[in-house]
Amino acid sequence: MASTLTARKQAIFKSVFQTDVSQPTPYSTPSVRFAEEGQPFGILPTTLAPPPELSPRQGRHHRQRSAGGLSGFADDQVRWDRAWHTVTSRIQLPASIAAEDSFGPLARESQEDDETFCDALNVVLRPEKSVPNASHTEDILLWHTQQVRHHFIQHVLPMLSACGGNANHAQVLLGSMHTLEAAHRQYLYGLHLLLRGMNEEFSTAAMGRFRHDLHAMIGNSMSPNLLGALKAVLRHQIRTSLGVPSKGENRADNDMAASRSELVGMVESLHKVGLAGERFQVLFAELMDDMMEEFIFASYAGQWSFGKGRSVRRSMHGGPGGGSYCTDHLRSWVENHFSRLAVEVLSQLGEGQVPWSDVAKWKDIALGRLAMLRIQELFDIVLCWPNSKDGLEDLRVTITTPQRRLQLTDAFSNALQRRLLHPGCSTLKILQVYISMIRTFHALDHSKVLLDRVVHSLQLYLCQRTDAICIVVTGLLADPSKESEELAEGKLVELARLLNDPSQNRRTNVEEEQLDWDDMDWLPVPVDAAVNYKRPKSEDVVGTLIGALGAQDIFIKEFQRIIAERLLSQEPPFVQEMAVLKLLKKRFGENALQNCDVMLKDIADSRRVDAAITRITKSSPASPNKEILVPDYHAKILSRLFWPTLPREHFLVPRPVTEAQKQYASGFEGLKSSRKLTWIDNMGAATVELELQDRQVKVECKTYQAAVIYAFGDEGNDGVVRIPVRKTVEDLEEQLQMDSDLIEESLAIWVDKRVLRRDSAGGYVVLESLEEESKITSAPPVSPTKPGPATPVRKAGRIMNEQRQVYWQFVKSMLTNSAAVMPAAQIGMMLKMLIPDGFPWSDEQLVEFLGDKVEEGDLELVGGKYKLIKK
């Protein structure tokens, strides 16, 4: 009963704890009953305890073993246990570690021990032949694998963790590799002893399985510190091997080759100790991917022009042609450096040959990364045109699919909204970027499909800028020979330069283009083109820009206004004006610009008529008032119906000028009897010569400025001013019937030229001698202002009250009949459409005008919109 109870307890224990495989410390005695007292060790007792009750079949088996096999069973089991003890004692790993040799020295070998071990190993490896009657046998290879696993967890992992505490990544990796090399020596020593008794085929398979299990265990046990150190060392070695530029410096080919050899050797060592498993391969692939992106960014970012003798790296030779310099250089780098390193590292990992298709895929990936870089830089490339043609060529080569073309337009549209289309950017800057966009996108895509996708938002934004048309027309009329002066004045000189470029004016209709069989640059229509697509034949920057500014009549009115100012302020020949007019006639037609032709003809006729009138005046009898000295007088005669409305300011001109005008009008009536002259005094210019006590002053100025300085004196009967007098603004306003703003502006000009001075009482007197300026202490002078018309809103006198009232009536009608509330931009747009002669105010002037109405209590500003106040 005691034996039965013990057997049941053992069965229960085995069901919970697996004891089929022995512990690392082997048993040293047979697995049979101990000898009774007085019996020798190792000999069976004469009598055995009666066995438990057995079944008939078990009873027959037991009787057979009892009859003839009990003695053989005991001998085989004892022999097995002693062989197992001999083998496991020999290959058992040390239970402790020593710092000087990591895991202790390997076990010593002798000829006697070797013979004993070989006999025992033969028994352990082939128990079915050596000890067929042994009841308990085990797999020695499985036992060794388990003791290696136990030893690795108990001893190796703590040492690896201790190595990971070093701050130096190279020392962490080097210490971990030394520790694993020592562990490998111990583990493989025992395995090699076991493989002595196996045939070559079985030993090779067993070695492969053991290494695979060991490396998997090591790879899955890598600590974060060790993985981080491995990543840092690999990143440095890969960056050096691939020649990734660092701080703008290129690496020599010798350094790259030496670093590549060092990296391959390190990978080989890592593979031997089990650190080059699956996690290493993933890490290597990620680092190679990062290095490709870093190389492209470091080598090509911001590099858009490669002049003669300049290259990304002179030691690399470009591959076969067909692309830009950067694309050829990048293909060469992928093939000669990136792929070479990948192939050598993968060969050390036993991955076999890398197919050429993989190299081609790597090239495509690299070109895609370059395309993404250039897409991100496209806005800057546009700003730097034409010094960025090489960077644009990279885009032209790499943007070959509809998906990438769409990606390009989306990215550029976002950059356009973020960096250009905002109130902080001037209209001149926006137009300059627009011109660069037209030229850049035409070089990138002659079909202009890409330009049409990104330009709509810019065109809509330009239509909201009221000064856009003025800047464009002024730029078209600029003088290209004086580019530096024109740029300083904020003019769009690029348009004048492009206007004289014959390639910009080439326009071919569709039918002629389809029949042009000699066009060697012909390309099919892009797959992403619109249905109504028409192929352009040139950049046509001027035409594209004019077409983007909105309605034709608005542009023509603005052009007539600006060209009228230029014709009145300059002297012929008007070469640039006639060239621009010819260009616009091709686009808008002859009838639309008929008024401009009349204006040019008026200026040409005025010269002949003025010369004729001058001859008539000189040959005619003298004026009845012989005491008045009549100055030389010349005029430009304009056809009132064909010129835009010119601003008029009423004031009294000096008597000599009035007399000259009468004589001129009399001469004109003699030539043109059916016409009559109406003088616009404020548009004229005068040459004033002043004779003071210690100096003479000669000034070219406006007529109202000459009238103001003429009033400072007592005019004799002969019309000559002799006696200086003191004048105030009120005196001049009453005497000249001139607006106070014009008077103050004129006084500031003459004070600045040191002809007048302001006294302490606020009046103005003539500064006859410069010595008086140092003797007399006067009030601070009025700061000079730029001559010209004053702001329409702030300077109420420069814009007639009647005109302001007209605009106010329009605003009230809109807020009453159209919408109860409106923003300032909408009010300005509707005023431009409703007023026949156009609305000349800018957005800022309109806002100030509406602000005045808010202060006066006529309007109310709520949420950025204006509405009438109910009274």
C-alpha cells in the first residue's frame, strides 16, 4: 500500500511539474531502489517486494521481466546514469562568473578523459543500441539548450545590462559583443563536444538549430540601451560609408571605402554573436532609408544652379544622360554607393544575391524623394527665377505621373496662400511673383496645365487689389534702359523688358499648329488637361498678366488715365507708349483703344499748333497794356471728348499769365475759328526766376506754386514784383481764391528752398538774404511735403464737395436698395461698376471716407460692415 501511495503522489506531481527532462545538475545514482542493509552497492537484492495487483496482461509482462530481464534492466539503467553524469558534468556551464575571464576558463582535456567521455557520449546519444533496457533516457541536445537558456538569463543578461550603463555608445556595443563572444565560446564548446559522436549531416543540422535558437534568444533579449547604442553606431558608420555631407563638407572616396569595410566587418561580428537578427535587419533598413533622405536633403536642398566647375561632389561621376545633373548624380550614388553597401551587408547576413530590380526600385525611390524636395522648394525656386533653372529641371525630369503633378499643384497652392496672398504682401511683390510663376511653370510644363491649376486663387486675389492695373500699366510704360531708377520707384520693369522680347508676342492659332509637321518639340496633350484645352506656343507673360486683371473696360480706362498723365508730363517721342498701345490693340482691338490714338495725335498736333501760334503772337501788334511783361507761354491742346476727366483746381493766375493766355487764345481762334480754349491752370508747369539780395533762384514748379510766390510782393504798373510783403495763409486764400491745402503745400515748398521764412506770428515773408536766417529767431518751419495732389478723403479741398456728395448718394442708395449692410470692399466694387467715369479712390481712401461718415453719425460700423443709421 505504501508503494501504491507513493506512485500516486509521483503521478500527481508529474502532472503539475514536468520532470521528464532532468535539471541542469545531473543525477549521479541509478534510478532503482537503494540496496538493503548488508547488500553491496549496485547488486540487486535476492528478494523483491511483491508488486501491486496487476492485470492479467501486465502480470504476464512482469513475469517475463522477472524471469529473465531484471538483471539486464538494472545494468543498462546504471550504465546510462553514469554515462549521463559523465557527459553533463563535462559540458555543464559554470555557476558563477569572474570579471577577468567573463565565464571562467574552458574545461581541460586529457587523453584518458577523452576516451571516457567518448564512451559515455556514445551511450547518451544512442541509448536504443547501448542501453536498450534502460527505463529512463533523455535528449542531451535538448538538455544543453535548456541549460544555455538558463545560464543566459541568470548570468549573461545582467552583464549586458551593466554594459548598457556606459554613456559611450561604441563602448556599450563593444562590451556587449565581448560578453556575447565569451558566452558563445562556452555554449559552443559543449555543443562541439556533443557533436563528436554524430555524423556530419546530423551534426550540421544540430549546429544550425542551436545557433538559430541562440541567436533568436539574444536578438529578442536586446535591452533599449543596447539597441540605442547599436542604432547610434550604425547611423554614424552608414553616414560615413554613404558619403552623406556633414556641415556642407563632402567626404573623400577613401574615407567612404574604409568606413564601408569597417561597417561590413562589424556586421559580420554582430552576426556571429547573434545581434544581427530580425531586429537588426529592420533597424538597418530604417537607417538606410533615413540616410537616403538625409543625403538628398544635404546634397541638393537649396542647390538650384550648378555653374561651370561646380558640382554636388566632384569625385562622383554622373551616370548616363537623359536627366538633369542632380538626377544623374543621384542615380550614380544609389548604384555605386547605396546599393553596394546594402549588398555587402546583406551578404554578411546570409540573404543571398540582391536582384537588379531592387536596385532599380531604390533609384525610383531616390528620385521620388528628390521630387518631393523640389516640390517643397518650388515657391522659392519661383522667387529665384531665372537663377534656379537647374532645380526646375530636376522637377521636369521627376514629375512624370499625374499623381505627382497633382501633388505639386496642391503643395504650391498651399504655399501661395500662406506666403503670398495676404494683406502684408504688396501688390508689386505679388505681380513680380506672378511673372516668375508664368515663366517658371512654362519651363516646367509647356502645356500650361499646371499653371492653370494654381493661378486661379492668385487671379482672384489680384482683382481685389485696386492698384494692380495701375502697377501693370506703369510697368509696361517703364523705360528698360533705366531699370535701376525704375525699380527704385517701385515699377514693374520686367513687363517693359518682356514687351520688347519677340518670343513673348508669338501667337499661333490652333489650326496652324495642327498642321505644323516640322515642329520637332511637339508633345501630345497631357492626360490631365481640361476638355477645352488649347496648346500655347509661347510664355506670353504680358498677355497672361493682362488677362488676369479682370474686365477689359476697367483695364482700358486705367490705361487711358495713366497714358494721359504721361503724355502731359513728358515730351515726345513716346516710343514706349506707342509700343504698348500696339500690343494692346492686338489683344483688345482697334476700336477699344481709339481714344488713345486721339490722345497721341493731339500731342503731335499740339507741337505744330503751338509753334504756329507762337509765330503769330510774336508778329502781331503789341498788347494795349505795354507796361505788362508777357512771359513765354506754350500750351498742349487736347480734345475734350477723347481724354479722361482731368482734375481741376480753381485759382487766380498772375496778370502776366492772364495776358499771355489771352494772346494765345486769340492766335488759336485765328487758326481754328470753330473751336475755343478752356484753360486747366493746375495741370501746367512754370519756370520761376527770383532775384534776391544775395542770390538768384531758378525753380521748375507747378503753376499754383508759382502763383503763391508771385503774390509775395507789391506789383508795380509794369507787372514786376519789387517790394516784399508779409502774407498769411488767409491772405493768400482771399487773394488767389485758392484752396488752403494747395497754399500750405506751396508755402512748405518755398520754405524748404529757403525763399520764404515763417515768422513768430505765423505769417510768411521773403528771405532776401541768408544772413537774416541766422539773426531772426522764427517759429519751427513747416515740414515740406511731396508736391502733388492731396489725398481725396483727408484733403477735402482737393476733392470737390460736390464729388464727395455724389459718392455719398451712391453709397446711401446701395445700403437702402441693395443690402442693409455691406463691407468696404463690396461698396468699392459696386462704386467702380456704377460710376460712369470710374471710381478713382483706393480701398484705404474709401475706408477713411466711410470713417468720416461714421463720425458724422450717418453710418454705423458693426462687425466690419457698414449700415445706415435710422434717423
